[in-house]
Amino acid sequence: MRAPELPWLVADIGGTNARFGLVTAPGAAPSHVAVLSGAVYPTLPDAVAAYLSEHAGGVRPGAACLAVAGPIDGDRYRLTNSPWAGSTRDLDVPYVKLLNDFEALAVSLPHLRADELVPLGGPEPSYGVKAVLGPGTGLGVGGLVPTDHGWVPIPGEGGHVTVPAADDRELEIVRALRAEGLDQVVAEHVLSGPGLARLHRALARVNGVAAPSLAASEIVARLGDPLCAETVEVFCGMLGSFAGNVALTLGARGGVYLGGGVLPRIVERVCASNFRARFATNPDMSAYLAEIGTSLIVAPQPALTGAAAWLTQHAPAAR
């Protein structure tokens, strides 16, 4: 079958920013990449129209693959941490495919270069089921399964499972968060950008100290402050336990990859933290987890890479 006309539009739509690019040839990397603030535009179609007009020369794409941070139901989407919701039928594009943002990130994994990954322990990632997870505005989770017909991504909403508190101190943190009004504390409440700020407040309460209200960007910029440093250390440890849970759930013996917008800002801290030790800590499956490689994605726009790879593989059958 004939593929839709080029160029193709790819997008990574998060709770804070909307990232766009164009694919000008099958297999090509996204070009004309631009990042738009979601708060500026009332709807996703408004943001798409602005990107095409202001950053892509007014082209009309023949197809699009949009990775959105939220659940998908057919042609309908609803972002978890943004008011954007609607249908692909609202877009002036002949063919549109929706992916969960971490589904697109999973598709990108076989296409990432070695210099776009930072090893975090364990053997090098290998062929087999892969998992990807990471904190941004929310906490995303996805998987990638090898089949006889190529790689198949698995979307999910694993960021909303119960928070991985592994010791008495972390249970104290959970109690402090419940005192703030969270009846049930889930992983995303602490393992995300807003969660890092929430974790900082909870640790101040647990430590019995006064602390200013800081955003995630301020916390990672003040690592000389003992409370900020402790916040990031606790964050990395809980993320390690969460990542181990995801690895066990998916049987991700092909590797676990960390993405999202928070971790690339603190690569050295993650590498020096107890992330890997917590990842491999399990009363029954520690040997299993020790044989799974973990890596941090530092590619600038990996979800766009995944969306482009999806179109290259599937667009010829779109008509």
C-alpha cells in the first residue's frame, strides 16, 4: 500500500510541554523540532496549528503520530496532568495515530545510540522484553516486547500504583503526605517533578525543620542544602524500588530504561545514589534483578524518535 504523503508530524504531548517535529523521509530523524508550552494553547489542535504555522513553514502533514501523557481510547485522548482532551478527528491531518507517551518512548529503545544512554548498573541491556519508566510532570511506564513480527510496545498507567515505601523512614514520609490530604499515596505523588517538591515538604515535616516551598527545579539546583540533597537521595532510592517492581511485573530481562524530564538534570546524582542497590533488593528475586541492566536515557527527544519509528513501520498500511 502507498504510504501517506510526506512530511509526517510527530509529537510528544506532556502535562507541561508539547514537543513537535517533522519526518521528511521514512526512517529519517525528526527535524524542525520545537517545544511549545501547553499552558499557552487552549487545546491540542491549537498547539498543532501553531507549530505547523510558526515552525514548519505551514506544511500540511499527510500523517501524524502523537504521543500523549494520558490514557487513550481509540481516537480519543485525555491528558492526566493537563486539561487537554479530545479526538484526533479534531485535527486537520488525514491519518493520525495516538500512542501513550511511554509507549512511544518504548518504541524508541532499539533506535537509541550508545551515547544517548548512561549505564546505571548490571549487564548491558540485551534482546528481550524491555521496560521504560520515568518521572516528568507525571510518572510514566511502558514496555517493549519482541515478537516474530518486530517489536510491540505495551502502554500502561503504572505510575499510579501504590507508592514503593521500603523502610520505616519512607513510611513516615507516606504518613506525612497523608497528613497533607492524600488518602492514598501512589508512586506518581513522589516520583515526578511535582512529587519531588511534595517529597521535600514531607521530609521537612518528618525532620521537624522549617523549609521554604521549592519547585523541583529549585531542589535539584540546591543540592548543597542538606534537605534538598536528602530529598533527591530518597527520591532515587524509591525510584529504584519502583523500577525493580516494574522489571518483575514485565519480566524485563532485556533491560530497564529510565526516561522523563527530571533525571537528565541530575545524572551524576542518580549514578551515585542507591538507585541500583534498591532496584536489585528483593527477598526472593534479587539474583533475577541483578541480571537486568539499567540505563538512563539522555537523548534530547526520545519520544519523537519513537513516534517517527512507529510511522516508518506502520504508515505504509495506513490507507
